[in-house]
Amino acid sequence: MAFALSMAFDGAPATQQAMAIPVGDPEGLPVKKRVVERHGIEWTFDRACVVGEFCNGDPWVLGPVRIVAISPQCAVVDGRVVNGSMVDPDPSTEAQGFDSHGYGEGTGDRYVARLNVARDVSKQRPLRLLPGQSLVSVASRKQAKDPPVLRSAAVLTRVAERPAPDAFRPPYVKGDKAVQHRAADLDFRVLRRLRPVGDLPLIEAVAARFERLWLDTAPAWVTRYMHPLENMPDYGRDIGALVGSAGLMLNLDLPKARKRELLVRFVQLGIDNHAKLRAGCRWRGLGGHGHGRKLPILVAGAVLHDEQMLAIGREFVSKPKQAGGDGGYFAEDAETFYVERTGDDEWNWGYGNYTARDEGLPEWGFAHADSPERDDASWEGNPYRRCCTANAWAAQCLTARVMGLVDAWHHPAWFDYVDRYQQVEHTEAWHRSWVDWHAKMWAAYRPNY
């Protein structure tokens, strides 16, 4: 494979000679460009194509489309393939074509070269995009030992016809690519108007954290390695806390105009997560991993009045195989449960040292739905109970309550455990809440819901 080596890591877009000058005018006529850029990723076509943006700012292109360059360029550096691209990533598998060290050094067994469509892209070997396909391209970082391995990521969508100016982008993973929702469909009446309590950031600052593509396509904890540094947090606890911040911000007493940007971006995340879930992705829950993926789907379902999104709680139930379930789907649900009697003088299948006095108790387990043998009734038995799980859940939980999404969430043990967790004495403030103002909002409003 003859890959170029220049600008392999962390480089700015290399295309200088083909400036992206639009052809047309803002009065409804087609805009044509030969180069499209999004967050440091550039795609160059063999000719000027009709292009546009979805309501969240991600680009679309109307075909036929032949891509002759992607920047930063895919390359091999010290035996590592970097800056790859994939068409319609499959979220049901860890196989990927973005970076041969995608899950850290020594993980080349899950890199599949044929999935990397950026290899050798040139005028002589153009990449053709078909209608309904999504091209996800990444920029790798130099280091591959610790997460994240990627610096940035962006998506280009090939459309069959020009979408409405306020259309949401179809999901970037495999599956149905029909443009189904528009920003005009957003029902702001679903959102509440809570008075802010505590030292809150500006809603615009929170919205900025959701501007870029959240690349989150592997059904395992190692997906954190490929959460792009400039796009999203890599760790589940931090994802859960940030999602909770967005949820509460959307329900503050702020003008609709100030909420709009965050709502559009948050709903786009919900649309993407919903597609990943139905395509086979699971965020099973393993200590601090997997959090924050469910709430965006339910919020999107609520403001769009999308019944499929609102049905995920009942369709995808996290339940141990010992209890007749399929394991975990969402970390919040997969790690919380009610202690149940499972046999004569046996509770929780004999795992965790539970007794009759614990029956009915809302509890937490490191990976309960998939590995209940790792449960531990002791609060000191596993540090993840306090460091990286429920301390990032209060804002999500409160958001679901104030928006009336408890039934749609369909896992009461999570809500009851968060209540229990907040009532327990903690030695450190961050043990109670990873984000301080979440705790203040909880104290102010949990009694009302």
C-alpha cells in the first residue's frame, strides 16, 4: 500500500490549490463546491458538486460523487495506518478501519483494511459515494498508548435529493438513511423552565461540546480509545455528566432562541444513538464505561414526538441472563437492580453477599447485567461505586424526572438507586456529584418531581 507520509498526524488540511468557493446565491439556487471542510477534515471532489448543510452544520453532497482526496491523508507511519475513513460504520462490531491502533497499541487484530476506504484515494482511484451513504473520516493523534487515539472526526453524507434547509442529518452508521426529522418539528413545549441554581456555565458553552461528531461505534468499553479528543469526552463517567448538563440546561428558564442550538445538537446525538442501538450497539456498563447514551434518545423522542425513540426502554431491557435477559444495553440500567430472592436462602444467585434484609434494595453492580458475580454489597468493595458511576448520574436522572420520561426510561431501579445514593453520606463532594451545580439542582428540584 503506497500511502503518503506527509501531514500524517495532527496536520491542518493540505488542500490549498482548490479553494472551496461556492457557486450560486443564497436565494435558493444550488451551491456548488469542489472542496468541503468540516472541523479540520477536507473532502475534495473531481468536480464541483451541489452541497449544503444539515441543521446541525454537518455537510451533505448531491451526487454523483467521486472523492479524489481526503485530508489529512491516510498514511502508514512506523507501521501504523492513520487517518482512515469508513462508509456507514457497523456499530455491532469492534472491527474498524479508522486507525490500525484504534483501540490502543497492539489492537491491530480489530483493524480491517478493507473497511478503510481512504486508502490510495486519488484522481486515478476516486472513492464513489452512493445515495444514502455516510463517509466518516478521522484525523489520528501521534500517541496510541492511552485514549484517545483520534484527534478529530467528521461525516459527509451523500443525499439522493436536496434535503430541507432545517433537516437533521440521517445517522452516520449503517441502517436506514432516510431524512426523517426537521428542526421545525422540535416541540419546545416539552421542555421545562427551571430557575438555575448554583454556578452554572453558559448554555452556549455546553452547546459547543456537542457541535462535533460523537464517534461512538463499538459495542465495548474500548470504544473510548476512538472518541476523538476534540469532539467528545473519552470516558463514560464524563460523557454521562456532560449529557446530564445538557439535559438540565435544556430545561432551564431561558429563551427558546438560546436553547435552540443545544437542542438541535443534542437531538442529533439522540438520532445517532438510536440508530446505533437498533443496528446492534450496546453500552453494557462496566464500572465507569458506557454511560450517557440513553437520555439523548429519549429527549429526542420527546421533542420530536417519535414513538420509536420513546419505545427503547421497553424494547431494550438490561437484564442478567440468569434472570432470562440478554445482558446490558445501557450502562445506567445494566449496573442497577433490585436485590431479589433467587432460591432457598439465596439472593442475587448467591453473588454479592446479600441477605434477606437486602431484598428489594435498589443496588449497584460493577457489571451486573452481564457479570453479576462481580456484584458487592459493600460500599467500600469497589471504588467505581463512588468514583465513576452514580456521581455522574444526578443530572440525567433529574432531567428524566422533570421531563416526565421515567416511564419511557423503564428501569425504576436506576431512579431508586440514584435517590439512595444521594442520601448516603459521602466523604468527598465529588463522590456525591462529579459536577457541583448538578448537586445543587438536585437538592432544589428533586423534591418537586
